[in-house]
Amino acid sequence: MTARKVALDALVEIEATNAYANLKLGPLLERSGLDERDRRLVTELVYGTIRRQRSVDYLVDRFLVDSPPPAARAALRLGAYQLRLTDIPDHAAVAATVDVTPKRFRGLVNAVLRKVAKSAVEWPDDGTRLSYPDWIVDRLCTDLGDEAAIDALETMNRAPEVTVRDDGYTQDRSSQRVVEALGVRPGQLVVDVCAAPGGKATAMATFGARVVAADFRPRRVGLIASNAQRVAAGRASDASVWPVVADARRPPFRSACADVVLVDAPCSGLGVLRRRPDARWRVSERDVAELAEMQGAILASSSDLVADGALLAYSVCTLTAAETTGVAEAFAAEHPEFEPVAPPGDPWQRWGTGALLLPQADDSDGMALFLWRRRP
Ligand SMILES: C[S@@+](CC[C@H](N)C(=O)[O-])C[C@H]1O[C@@H](n2cnc3c(N)ncnc32)[C@H](O)[C@@H]1O
């Protein structure tokens, strides 16, 4: 098996089963027998081709009369991706792709890829050029302004670098910045109402807080427990994380029990599109509205847990106004007992009463954060 063959099989299978790319690719790589270097190449080719699917379809569709069968379509995408979006030399990209294409499609794939290699391209619009659904481009341009939105979309077309905390937990810098902004102190009781898989909960525990880490999906609470154990094992301190299955819309905790309440809410994830290559094709505009409503409900019910003078934090890894300022403003209007707390500065930018971290500001995930204190 060559790397291109594994990549092509993966693309065909992911498309046929509508599977999550990251879930499908792992087992295929395990079975492939490829060495580490080739596995990295397969991952880059498969993730890149899926991420840039709209762009590569545009490149090849100019030279097709009919839509080709799935195996030919996948080979064309894989070839066009290498030709236009990697440093792989043209002749190698075409030859290696044609080599692994099923025999009956080789003529077609060879002819079309050669044309793609030779012809200049004029992109019809930013959605096609950058390979995002139009609604995401339109929405972010409206909410962030054209320049910031296009910059964010370009940044999210690059695979993220891996950042690892001192305790060995892999966590993006943006999440670490959220935790820093909370200023959690030793002995404080923190309730993290949407905690799985436990990234921020385990980080807050390293500051010596007692962290109740709740999530409403039992299986994901299992993840919090195993991550907390793994992180604690590598450390001398007795930092504590208590995993709990609970719905944050009806949190089963005493009113005013917490020094810090974190609502790291489920969101459309438009700030983390670089992480999951297929996420941009799965999320819909309707999700944004539904998730904004859910966030508002979770924030309102969780605010009841905040003690007098204590901190309430709302964060999301997305960039739409509806889910960030929209939710924060609606909450503030209904809850005058909370006063805004000054948000963190650079690389965050001011965003309503909170802060926005654009992916391009720190080459990190995109994130929004709002802080309030319950008036004593
Ligand atoms: C953005 S993730 C949290 C990430 C986590 N804070 C971290 O840093 O690792 C949102 C989480 O909210 C959970 N969730 C969604 N709706 C919920 C609800 N009604 N109650 C509690 N958890 C919920 C999801 O299962 C998901 O694990």
C-alpha cells in the first residue's frame, strides 16, 4: 500500500459513509502498515482534501462535462489538492494519483489533472477560493468585518500546531488563556458546568482549586475522569477534579455555592474549524440559532450557583455575534445582579463587555470570553 492509495481509499470511504474524518482515518492508518512519515503524509492529504473540497471541486469541475463516479471524484480531488495546495511537484502529484486510481478512470483522471496543472485559476468568490460554505463567509464578514473574517478563515485553513501543557495535557493556547483570565485561586470551589473532556477543569485544578466538573453526557464525563487521573498522576499536588453527570440547564447544586462558575458552552465551533477538517461542511446556520438559545439557557440557570462577589464566566470557541455578544447582552439585560468584569487584553480584543480572540491574533483557536461578578 502506498500513501496515495491509503489516502484515496480513506476519501472514498469517508464520503460513502458520511463518517467523521478523524474517526475513520485512525483505524485505516493502523491497518495500512505505513511508516510514521507516510502516515503523516496521508493525514495531510486526506484532511487537506476534505478541508479544501469546495476549492478542488471548482478546479476540476471546469474540465468535466458530467459528474464522475465517487472513486474518480475522490482521485480528482486528491490530485487537484496536491497540485494547487501543496508543494508537491506537478508531475509527481499527477503520476502518483493516477497510479492508485482504479484502472477504468485513469484516462479521465490523468487528462483532467493535467489540465488543472496547466491552467490559471480565477476564483469566483471567497467561499470557493478558501473552501467554506457561503453562509459561514457571509456570517463572519457581517459579524467581524470583511478583513478580520477573511483573515480568520485563511488562518483556519492551516492545520494547528500541537501545544502541550506542563502537565502533559494537549490543549490549545486559547483555552489556556481562558483559564488564565479566570484567576482561580487555591481552595476556591469552581463549578465547570460544561466540562468534558476536562481541558479547562484539569487546568483550573492545577491552580489548587476544587473543581466540580459536570457534563450531561455520561460517556464524556468518563473522559473527564480519565483525563483528570492521567494529569494528576504526573503531579505531586493534590489538585482535585470531581466529575459529575448533570444537565447545566438544571444544575443539581446549591444556590450561591461557587467562587467561580465556568460556562464553556456547546457552540457552533466556528473558531476551531482548523481542528476538524470536515466541521465546516457539517455545521449549519440553524445550529447557530439553536446553540445560542441553549447557551442562554445554560448561562441563566448556572448563574444561580454564583456566590455573592464571585465570578461567572461564559466562553465559546466560536466567532458569531449571535452566540457571543448576543447571548451575553441578553443575559446582562435579564440579570442586573451581575456586573461585567474587565476582560483580558492583548491578544484578545474588546468584544461587547467581553473579549474575542481571533485565530489570527495568536495563531490559536478562535474564542470569546465574558466575565461577570455577582454584586455583593
Ligand atoms: C465546549 S465543550 C466543553 C469543553 C471543556 N470545557 C474543556 O475545556 O475541555 C461543551 C460541552 O458541553 C456539554 N454540554 C452540552 N449541553 C450540555 C448541558 N445541557 N449540560 C451540561 N453539559 C452540556 C457537551 O457534552 C460538551 O462536552
